[in-house]
Amino acid sequence: MKTEPALRLSEQEKGSQLWLKIKEHLENLNDRDRRRNDDTSLTEEETRVLRCTIKARKEILNLDF
């Protein structure tokens, strides 16, 4: 089975204003959702969805590493 090469941003892309705005926005959303995840009133399903959403955002944020 052939695997796809990892997608990574170039140094120029990492410093672009667009990426920096996207990155800040995603980090803010993750911070908000982490605080929400700490709320014990969430159902098991709501917690699972929230954690998956955070994980997906983290994968996007990891493009610049």
C-alpha cells in the first residue's frame, strides 16, 4: 500500500498573513472547545464530537511543523 507524502507548509507559507490568521483562529476555537470539554454536563456523544473536532483542527495546525 502506497502512502501519501505528508503535506507541509513552506517557510514562506508559514509566515504568510493568511496562515497566521487561520492559525490564530483555530487555536482560539480549540481553547474554547477545551474549556467546553471540561464541562461535566456534556453527554458522552457531545464529548466525543468535541474531541474529534479539536483533533481535526490540530491536524491542520500541524501543517507548519
